[in-house]
Amino acid sequence: MKHYTSLEEIFGAFSNLKVLVVGDVMIDSYLWGKTSRISPEAPVPIVNVVKREKRLGGAANVALNVQAMGATPLLCSVIGDDQDGADYLRLMEEKGLPTEGIVQSPERVTTIKHRIIAGAQQLLRVDSEIEHNLTDYEERHLEERFVQLLEQADVVIFEDYDKGVFSERNIRRFLGLANARQVPSVIDPKKKNFLSYVGCTLFKPNLKELKEGLKADFADENLPAFEDAVEELQERLQVKQVLVTLSERGVFVANGREKTYIEAHRRAISDVSGAGDTVISIAALCMALGTSVAFMAGLSNLGGGLVCEQVGVVPVDKERLLEEAGRLRLYGLQENKVA
């Protein structure tokens, strides 16, 4: 594994990477408006539309974060053969994302989340989705695309939103294929398949997901109970490296028995949507390069904080991240790499 001598060299090396992102994709739809009065029909605000917008979301937003960091994303998922699916493919093409890993099925609907926003305040969200597992036909075609793209990949991100793309069976199969090719696997889990990712390289839940996935009940401030839960997770998933996002308290990373807390940076928080997508993207890039675990956690934490300053789901700004990482001397975490 190459030794990097500066932040600039690490950020430059991101551009040489190909990242396979497999999981649940969706459209994030926004209706932006103004409200100044309450409806006479019901006690709800009337929103006068100013702008409508559709953005790529879910695993597709992870792919956009990968792209924003200079790397090449390879996206693999299943969507509906419907109008929203056509919009989704158009959005991918507009963003320069390759579409060969996308399976369209007439038996599914494309997941779309409609958000109604007045000023900077989200008033309502309306979701259209199905969550049942893929059919045998869909799963077979998804695996075909996964196998083709895996041959090019330096790292694989499993982006699970509990929308049905993942099952215990295909998780085991996909992880086995990645491990056989010695491609690192980085997991962003949800509740249903939480304990199915046995043998992955890096597992990244948030605190709520950790509690739900292990059926553990402890106060957020109870650090001994929290660290015990992480150790249980390491044992059950046979995974050495676990990165837990702790919202306004930063992140925690375990590398074997080595434990590190990294505090969140003070930010003017506008919207936490998509922060986890940024964290997993940066973590995966660092895993592909073999940076220190502490540097990976520190840079991911910083990137997640930066996107929270923006309204809506947006990818990270690479130049700003590099500037902030330099100001905070994050490269020191790489220098202290444990062999």
C-alpha cells in the first residue's frame, strides 16, 4: 500500500479510484415555496410554489459524493419501469453517471420522496415506494450487473435503505464476491439486514441504527455500554473496523480493540439530510487508499459536517473539504498511522 506524504496527494489519489455503489436508489423531489397564510379548508399552511426540483438520492447521492471527490462511481440498483424511473435515468445522465448497472423492472415503483419546503422549513414529505424483496428475476439481473462492475472496482459501498434491493441471500453473495477479489466492502446499514453483513471490511451505522440493530437499550451518554455494543457488533459481524456516527457529538471509530472519539466541528446546521451519504463516501475512498483509520474517520466526520450547512441533499465540496482538512491539520491523523 502506497504511503502518502500530504493531504493534497491523498485528495489527488481519490481521482484514480473506481467505487462500486450497490443499494437502494431514489429521487429526492423538492417543492420550494412561500407561505403567509393558513388554509380555510384545514389548519395547514398554504404554500405558493416558487420552484420545483428533482435530485438523485439514496445510493445515487452516495455516487454523487464519490464523483464530487474526483473518483468514478459505478452505481448498481433496481428501479421501476415507470415515469419516475425514466426521470431517474435522465438525472443520472445529466450528472454524468454511468447507467449500465441499473436494472429496470415493471414489478417495482421507483422510490421518490417529495418534500415541500417554505423558506428553510420542511413542512411535509410524501413518499412513494415499495419495500418488499426483489423477485428472483430482478435479483439475478442485479447480480449480473454487480459482477460486471466489481471487476473494475477498488472498493464497494453497500448502501441499504430498507427499500428491498438487499436480502440476506444477495448480501452474502455480494460480500463473498468482493472478498474473493480482495475488494474492501464498506456498509451503510439499515434495520432489516443489520446483522447480515458478516465478513465486511468497514461497518458504519449511526447510534440509533446500532441500538435498533442489536436491540440494545442504553442512554446515549453511557459510553461503557455503547463501547460494549460496538464490541458485540464486531464479534457478530466478524468485522474489525466499525465507524459510528454520533450526530452532534461527532464519530466513534473502533479498529480492533483500538477506540477513538472524534468531536464534531462547530457548524451552522441547516439540514442533516444526506450527511451519512457523504460520510460513507469519504470513508470508502480512504479505505481504498489504505489511509489510517483515524484519518478516515476524521475526514469523513468533517465532510459530513460541511454538507449539513446546505439545505437539501447535496454532495460534498472537495475543494472546501481539502481547505478545511488542511486548516485542522487532519493529515496528522494519517502520520500517526498504526501499522
